[in-house]
Amino acid sequence: MFLWHVGASTFLFRWIFRDPAVDLRFLAVGAVLPNLVDLPLALALGFPDGAHRLWAHALVVPISLMFVLLVVTRRGPTRKRWMALTVGVFFHLLLDQMWALPETLLWPFLGTGFSDMGVASFGDLVDSAVDVWAIVGEVVGLAYLAFVWGWAPPEDRAAFTATGVLRLGAPRDPAAG
């Protein structure tokens, strides 16, 4: 559920942090990173229990990312961008309701196995993607992203690929900084 994770994470970030100048590209990558890591690994390694939520869906991953980020960066735009990526990973775990899969969320503290929820094959993955709630989530995510894009000032939309910033509302006053 790509658009669901990106759209819902964007909404949550704007609602919780109220930072209109965040680089949404980093947030979006973080919001889908656990699936980009775990889905190919699960299919390639042929997990017999069908788990597709593996290591990248464990709480230890975003906590470790946050720790490394705080150690190797200083305050400023670089830290802020990478912090958005880490927050995106946390939001992914929240949106996947990982508390329902404690063996995975708290891996390796509850053992080295993963929860039994997932897909056994690529065909099962496609079947789960056609689930009605998955489609609803994708539509909701797309609708919110379209809203953000449509309400962003034209100069932000034009510069999005370079800055990753989309403010909402009226164009900002350059004199205001």
C-alpha cells in the first residue's frame, strides 16, 4: 500500500509536527522503506510462514536509525531531512498496526522469529493488494496527496523536485524569510 503510507504519513507529519518546510521526499521514502526492504527479502528467502513483515518492521530499526542520525549529524537541514525519513519509518509501523504483531515489532526481544501474518507467495501478495481495504487506503492516500499538491503554492510545486517542500495555502512572502 504505497499511496496509503505516503499520504497518511504526510498527513500525520503535518498534523503532529506542523513543519511546512519538511522535505517530503525523505518522509515518503521512510514511509515505504520497511516494505521496500522486507517484501523482496521475504519473497527471495521464501519464508515458509508467509511473513512479509520482517526485520525492517521491527521497532529496533527506526530507533537505531534515529540514534545513528543523532550521533553523525549536527543541527541543520541535513539532520532535518534524515529525521523526516526516520519519522516516516515510525509512521509506517504505526499505519501497519504493528502492535498486533508483537513478535515482529519487538524483534529480537521476544525471540528471533516473526509473526505469522503475511503472504506465502507473489500470488498471495497480489491477492492481498486487491483487498477492498487496501484499495480504500490507496484512494485515501492519493486523495490527500492530490489535496496537498493542489493547495501548494505554484512556486513550491515548480521547485518540488529540487526542494521536496510543499506548503499549503497562499504563496509565501519572500520578504518574510
